[in-house]
Amino acid sequence: MLGTVGLAPALAQADPPTPPGRQKKLPEAPAKLPKVDRTKNLDFLFGALKAAPDEVSAKHVEARIWAIWLQTPSDTASLLMSRAKTAVDAKKIDVAIKLLDSVIKLRPDYIEAWNRRATLYYMQNDYGRSLADIQQVLIREPRHFGALAGLGMIMQEVGDEKRALDAYRKALAVNPHLEKIPDQVKSLTEKVEGRDI
């Protein structure tokens, strides 16, 4: 850190003062910021997720994927999502669902609103609505490992073990580091396809 002695020479080397009336113009922000290609970014992250050498690396990549999924260009949708989370934390699931309904009406392309609502319907054992929302997520993002795992859970709950196994395998193909899913796949493989001899 410079003391006051070192500061004087630094000030002396600064630009001479600008005469009045000829003030320096501050740099302006660009009118348009460069657009980040969300799809390319996700493609790269999904590749990194598959290639992650360990759990810690995989969790970091997974967190970045979730961060991209959570981004919305709409301040209103962002606020409604925040309020929905607060409602869930307060165990007001019906309020959270109504808030998510509003987000989906406002931004039907926003995957995470569909995914969150699917989760809430699942928590209420409303599998029909949950499946409909999961379908909307997977139409928009077939690699959504959270939705694929949720699909597997619902199929398992309703006794369709073959479809549950298929969904879990798809989730693992996208994200080989999912917790508990490998155990489900092993258990269901034995039930659905039998044991190896």
C-alpha cells in the first residue's frame, strides 16, 4: 500500500487538469451487450458433466446448469419465482402453484417454472398434472435430468417399473453423478429384466 510519500509522485504523473468547458467524456456502456449463446453454453456444460472426473467437479457443473435454467429475462417472472419459493418454504403449496401458474402464463418458454410446478404437484400426489408439466419441461429441454428423475419416481410410484427404469437410465445418461438413481436402476433392472446368470 502506498503511503502519502509515494502518493505525491503518482499524482504528479496524472494527466494535467482539463480546462473548464472541455471536460473529459466518460466512456459509455455499449448499447447492446454481446449475447451469450445459452444453447452452446448448456451443450458445453452437459459435455463437462458427463466427463466430470469426480463428484465435486460434477456438482460444480450441475450447479452451473441449474443456474442457467433458473435465469429468466423477465423481472416479473423472477419476482414471481422468488415468491413461489417463499410460499413453498412456508408450506403454502397452493399459493406457490398459483404463482407458478402466473409465471407459466407470462413466460411459457421458461422451463424451470414448469419443473417447479411439476415438483409441487408430485408433492401433492397429483401425478397426472405433474406428468403433464414434466412433459412440457422435456419438450423444451430433453436433457433435464431433474425432470427425467421425477418421471422415473412417478412411474415407480404408479407401478410402471419398465418406464421408471427407462426414465432413470435417461437421467443417468445425461448426468451420471445423480444421487440414489444408480441404486434405483440396479434394483429395477433386476425386477424388470431379471438377474444376470
